[in-house]
Amino acid sequence: MEKETGNSTVLKEEEKVGMVQIADDVVAMIASLAATEVEGVSCLAGNITNEMISRVGVKKLSKSVRVTVEERKVKVDLALTMEYGYGIPATCHQVQGKVKAAVENMTGLNCSDVNIRIAGVKVR
């Protein structure tokens, strides 16, 4: 039985064992970490890098990542800053694949959309 409660989704509910519930913020963090691991992605919009994600907290991520979960389908909207010199279409395609795989593998939910907005380009 899957149902949404507030800003989280119940993945599994059994009378004998209990339930597994995942917060939308956790899905956002998974998506953020996966996106920033792709070569060519400098950071999330707002200058949030991979190593900062766990430290800054989820409230700072809300400007760069939006996650919507409806009926076991996840929609992810990301705002990224690219590194200068990388092809935007190819890098975004890699980000979409990596985010989709990470969300699906870690949560068991179907990631239907990974939408990317390029918020800037970082020149070294």
C-alpha cells in the first residue's frame, strides 16, 4: 500500500513489521548528490557543491531542487551551474540519467521527469 502523507511517501506498510516512509526532502538530496557527481556540473544554483549538500541542509536545496511525488512517480526540477567548456546537451543528458537511476534505485519509486534549468556557467 503506497500513500502520501504530508511531504513524504509511504513505500511499504505491513501490519506485523511497520511502515517505510520517505520524505520528499530525502529524494531531493538524492537527486542533488547524483547531479553534482556528473563531470561538467559545477554546482547547484546558489553555489551549492556536492560536499556542501549534507552540511547546508535541505532548506537551502529548495532553491535549486524541487521534487514532486504523486502516485509513486517522482518529478525532479534542478537548477544547475555548468563548468565552461562542457557541452550542455550531453552533460544534461548524463545528469538526467544519473538522477533517474539514483532516485529509482534508492527509493523504489519511478522517476518520470528530470527537468534541468541551466542557471549559469562557471569560468575557471
